[in-house]
Amino acid sequence: MDDIIAGLVLARKAPAGAVMNLGGGNRVSLAEAIGTLGQVAGVEPKPTKQGVEAGDVRDTWAGVSLAADTIGYAPSTSLHVGLAQEFAWLAGKAEDTHESR
């Protein structure tokens, strides 16, 4: 069962109105995510860096400690595996769309 689905199933045990993050639980830079997606897709991304915009967030990640403590959420899928699964699923959807024409 994938991490987010497992988290949603576990969320049934959460107190009413509780708000918590579900995600990988570790910090990943945008450059790392783009590089990993490039590996999965078999392409070499060539991002163009732009200046920082007002309101840009330097770091972000899903802190899952509340979900871990409250409902026992424990993500186990790596970024590479998760992106590879998503890429394969999307590729299958694209094939389904072309075949139905």
C-alpha cells in the first residue's frame, strides 16, 4: 500500500478535526526533485534559474511527526521509487488515451 493511501486509512483513527501532514517526512530540494524526475524519465533536465521572488519559500517539507505520533504514520517510499511509480502510471494513462482514439 502506498504511503499516502496508508496515511489516509490511518487517519480514520485521528481525533475529529485533527490536521496533520502526510508525505515523505524529509527535506528535498527542488533541484534534487527535478534531478530525480529526470532520472526516472530518462532525460537530463536543464532548468533555468531565476531570481528569488517575494514570498518564495526557501525550504519546505512535510513534517510528519504529528501523524507518526497520533496515527502511527510511517512513510517508507523513497522519492525515486515514488516518482518512478507516478511516471509509469501517467505513461499508462497516456497510452490508454491514445488507444481509445
